[in-house]
Amino acid sequence: MIKLAAITFAIIIIINVTYNLIFAEKLENINKLLMLNNKESIDNVKDKIRLEIEKGLNKDNILNEEDKILLYKLYLKIKNEFKEVESK
């Protein structure tokens, strides 16, 4: 009987630790996203975005080479599509 209780207690602890390590943080992040209708939450997100922009501006290169190439190709494609609109 004591062995069964000890095994059950150990399983409960393992499940609890697993939940807290894996799922709790992810659920907390989802809850933060769902709370964006709150003015304070919106202000916090704005502040975080501003801080990240400031960090990026202080760097020598904001983008890595792969991102630069990808954005340049996107720019050229959009530019060509605008040329098609102008010609019509």
C-alpha cells in the first residue's frame, strides 16, 4: 500500500514538473497575446517594440545577408508589379 502511494505521489510530481516546465510558459505567452485588448498590455507591447527598434538601430547591420537578399527580391517584384499598374 505504501509503495502504491509513493508511486502515485511520484507520478503526480513528475506530471506537475513537466507541465510547469513545458506548458506553463507557453500558456502564459498565449494569455498575454489574448490580453491585447487591455490598454496597459498594448502599451507594454508598444514599449517592447520601441526597445527592439532602438537596439536594431544601434547595430551596424540590422539584417543578415539572407534577409537582405530576400527583401531585395521582394522589393524588385513589387516594383515590377507597380510598373504593370502604371502601364495600364
